Amino acid sequence: MTQSTAPLLRFITAGSVDDGKSTLIGRLLYDSRTLLSDQADKLAQSAANGQAPDFAGLTDGLAAEREQGITIDVAYRYFATAKRKFIIADTPGHEQYTRNMVTGASTADAAIVLIDATRVDFSGSSPALLPQTRRHSAILKLLGTPHIIVAVNKLDLLDFDEQKYRAITEAYRTLAAQIGLAAQIHYLPVSALAGDNIVAASAHTPWYRGLPLLPLLESLPVERSRAARLSAHFPVQRVARQDGSSSDDFRGYQGRLEAGRLSVGDEIRVQPSGKSARIAAIYTPQGEARSAEAGSALTLTLDSDVDISRGDSILAANNPALPTRHIQASVCWFDERALNPQRKYLLKHGTQTTAAKVKQIAYVWDVHTLSNVKAAEKLAINDIGSLSLALQQPLTATTYAENPATGAFILIDEASHHTVAAGMITATHERSDFDI
């Protein structure tokens, strides 16, 4: 698999604060010789002065991050090897910035979950993983991240103890089973600071037979064609008009094709109106085209006048999606103010924004017991739960598992305009009991 044929891999670092995520990324860039020249010179100068290399500082873009020694925002870095191109998202481990971790993870093909071996409690019958490691793993499960690499870090401080490494990996396997993590999971022992098993196999872990981190990342398969195999789904972002009063009136519908394929002449259905028409022309940034696939930014024209507005959806005639005013969703709550069922929220789904009311909190996930609290009355900051929502205007949506692009949404506080939650639709219903 060469760089020209291997698809770009987007991956993130996840886990608790101080687990070594930024150090791992810095070390990976350094050992793979993909640092910028000024960054390499800075590390060389530190070494010449007898100082330990500050690999973590290579990804700190904010002054507050450098001052506090923590990651706050998501730092994106691009690098490439002879075999593949990568985009890294260095995400925060601190509980306060869980919302930023969700942002980075939402587009990731893989996640490196770091576990600081020195902070794992071995006093019980089974090693106790930190709460933020559990929370991040649950978020990766909700987002459907296909590949997870569990990197047990700082093993050099435990003399590369194989038994403790095995105990930690077994504890994570138990966690994965309890939360229903369906990703392909890989385990490896590392020392991010010392470089063990980052680019090359470490002599300190002769008992580990797997690939080091970089070769493992180079080998991960990435599926890009799933959305293209679905029935066409085109949320309308803008209606373009030109010479509206003349005889050659142009009316184009602009947006991004989120699923499937559209061709000139295809029969389509507009939701929520249910009206039908055919594709008359397709325009791309490169000019007019006969067809287009998922991910393309398009302007469509139809062979007949249909009342279409921003937020409506143009679907393939065989697409079974129907408008709904009632959804079930898994959400991660971001706001410092707890969810209030009496408060008004706006739900933004693709190009559509509508008022939403929380009808029921089905459960809240307990990060400590790994169980669902059925009788929960609120969602507090960083909580993960399941909500039943009623909507003022119908959505044409899928479940997140079917297509993340048409199954994800955010909730916005109507008064403050703060984004208070990110949600993944798990089911749609025909009920229409909206009351606000």
C-alpha cells in the first residue's frame, strides 16, 4: 500500500489529562522526521542545553496551553510518510474540555486511547481505569469510531512490567464489553517520552509481538465509499435565483450530497412536501456534470417548479427516509447549566434548525459504575445519556449508525445561543406530540 493509493487517515488522541497525548504526538512527529525545521531546531537546542525535550509543546497553539501545561483546544497536524498521509487531532483530556474532544473525534477514522500505567490503581481485584478514559471510550462508541488503539503509556516508569501491561489491557477489554464498543481494538505498550514502540519496535518489550504505533497507523483500513452506496440524500442549504423576473428564470438548489449518487434524469422526491421531479442539470465547482457522488458540493436544477426551501431534503425516489417530528438520540451534554426539560432548545440538523422539546430522559450513563441510570431527571455537564425529543418542524433524518452525516445534530440554548449538546440519532418515530 503506497501513499498514492492508501486513503488519508484521520486520527485523534484520547484519554485522561496527563496521560501523555501531546507528548505522544510530538514524539511521533519527531521520530518520523516530519517536524517543521524550526521545531526540530528548538528540540535540538534543548538537548544541547541538557534539557529534556518538550515534545508536548510542539502541538500547543494557545498561550494558555503553554502556561498551564494542558491541552485546551483541538490541535490539528498534518504529516505524511512514504506509505500514507495523516491528519492528527490532539484533543484535550481534561474533563472541562470534553466538548472539544467530541469535536475532534467526530471526523476521526481511528483513535489512540492513552492510559498512563502509573496512574492505574492496582489495589483491587482488577485495575481501575480513570473516569475520563471511560468517558472518552463511551464517546468513541457513540460516534462509531472504527479503529481504537489502546496505548499503555509510561511503562518505562514501571520497568516495562509485562504483567501490569496485561492487567491494564484486560481491564480495557472488560470496559469495551460493558459499553458495547464495536471498534477494532489494538493494544500496544509504549513510552511516548522515550520513544518505545512509537516508530520502531522497542528492545524493552521483547514480549510484545505486534506492530509499533506508526506502522500500525499505516496499515489501518479506511472505508470512504460507504456513504456513496446509500440512496441519495441532498439537504438544501441555499436556493439560488438569477433573473427571477425574466423568461429564463434560473432556480438552483445548492448544498452537499451527503449520501448516494445523483445523475441527470434521476427521479427525486422532496421532503417534507413529498413532491416529485427529475434532475435537469448538475453543476459542480468544476462546471456542469452528468452525475455526482456523496461528498460533492452541488447546484441542482429540476425539470419542474417545486416549492423547496433551505432545510428541505432532495432524496432519490427509492430513498425510504420520511419526515419525523419525534426522535430518540444519544447525547453528550456540554453546558455548565444542566438540561432543563422546561427550557427551550433549538436543534440544528444539517441545514435545518427547528425548536425541540425534551420529552423524556431515558437514562444517563454512569461513568463510574458503567450502568445506565434509568430514573435520571437531568443531564449535567459532560454527562452522556439518551433523550426522547419532539420537534416543531419535521426532520428528514437517518440514524447515526446508517449515516453520520444525516444522523447527527447539535442542541442550542435559545436564550444564550450556546451549543449545549451534541447528539446522535438512534431511532425516528412517527409520533407528533410536540407541545411548546
